[in-house]
Amino acid sequence: MGLLSRLAGLATPKKATDDVLLVHAMLLMAGADGDIDDSEIAVVRGFACTLPEFKERDFGEIVGEAQKLVRRFGSLKESVSALGELSTPALKAKAFVLAADIALASGDVDEAEDELLTTMQRLLGIDDQTAQSIIWVLQRKYEK
């Protein structure tokens, strides 16, 4: 959305769909370090392929819609607030699980990922006990 559209209210941004918001959550975490490389996109694509929300969707199209979402907010960091638009508590929990899984899949969680996950927890309304349980399970998944 351009300057005139924002200031004059000429266009109302289209609300993102739940599938786009789930991919957005994963891409946010993959890009927490400021860059998303091809291997991280492949991980996000792999995760998406296992979820029912993406059964009949083109992944490239969803990523394109997620990129539009980032532009609507002006920056990647600001776009995290869009996750609050997820339609149900179950989908908010799913977004948190997916983001945490992406963070832990790399083998080590850096400060930027940790801060982003904390922000997501707050925005998505995930209580501390649930967040700790999710992290505990995912740590078991990735421990050697």
C-alpha cells in the first residue's frame, strides 16, 4: 500500500488468510537473523507440505501473499503483529509451534530468534506453561 492509500484511506488492505499467516509465522522465524536463504525456504516448504491448510495450495503463491503482508506493514519486524489476525486460538497455537520448530530446526537458537518467539508468544496469547511444554517437546525432537 502506497503513501496516498494509507494516508487518504483510498484502499482497505485485504485481510490475510490463515494459511498465509501460518507461512508468514514460519518465514518470520526463518528470517529472524535478517536473511532467508534457500535452505530455510526449503524447510518452510517442507513444513507447509505436511499441514492440511496447504493441501491444495501453491506454495509459491502463498509466499507471494506473505510478502505482500510484509509490505503492508512496512517491515518484517512490524509485520509480526499480523499474526494476531489468525482466526482461532488453535491456529494461533499452531503458528507458535511452527515458529518454534523452525527456530529449533537450525540446531541453535540465537538471540533474535529467542526475542521473536517471545514476541509471538505474547501476540498469539500463548501462556507460559503451554509455551514451555511446546519447547520441551520440540527440544526432544531435535536433541542428539
